[in-house]
Amino acid sequence: MSQVFSAETHRNMLARIPQCTGREVADWLRTVDEGPALFRFEEKVSWLRHEYDLAYGHAKALVHEYDLRRAARKLL
């Protein structure tokens, strides 16, 4: 997992995603979860960008959030 933005920038980027994409973050996170079994961070970002025509920053923020939540689930 890679820290791609400061924590504040990451939160701001996530907050803008619904307005910019027309889809909620939770919907995007399900998309990443149900997508192909890619291991590397940049592979997931590239897949989102090309499959869904997302901006690079939005794709990075979504994959980073997905990785954060996945790691949190493992701790429980």
C-alpha cells in the first residue's frame, strides 16, 4: 500500500469523487473489490483509469482508500 496524498488531500479528493464521477465512493470501492485480481497498486489504478475513464488522481485515491479499508478489516 502506498500513501499517495497527505491525509487531508486524500479526504478532500474522496469528497469530490461523487460530484466528478456521478458515483458514490462506496460504489467505486465495490467496483474495485469486484474487479480483476490485480496485486500491485499501480495496476489497480491503471485498470480503473482505462476501464472507467477516471482521472489519475481519483483512481489513486480510490485504490488507496480501498487498501486502507481492506487493511482495517484484517485488523479486526
